Amino acid sequence: MKMQELRQLTPKKLLAELEKARRELAGERFQIRTGKNQNTAQVRKKKVLIARILTLLGSKNTVSSPSQE
């Protein structure tokens, strides 16, 4: 999923995508350990996706929260 697509999602949908990406990452790691998958680049792609989602969630929480003045 591209960054522009992620930016359009609501925080609730971003959390759902985050959980999905984490499950997929666990599956990829398991397949590599068991020898069923040799493509280790997929692990890196999932980790980058997770980082992007977490970054967006952090920025959306900061922007949408009331200021504490």
C-alpha cells in the first residue's frame, strides 16, 4: 500500500491495516524459518509498511488531540 493511500484512511482503518501487516510479517518470518520462502525482501517491505502506518497514527493522534495550553 502506498503512502498516499494510507493517508486517506481513518485511524480505525489504519489500526486494522497495522494488525494485518503484523500478521503477514509473522507469517513471512515463519515461512523463511521453515524454508518455504526464500524471499527475505518481503520481510523488509512489511516492516517498512508497519513503520509508515505507525508514523501516520502518531501524527494523526497529535493533530486530532486537543492542545494542552
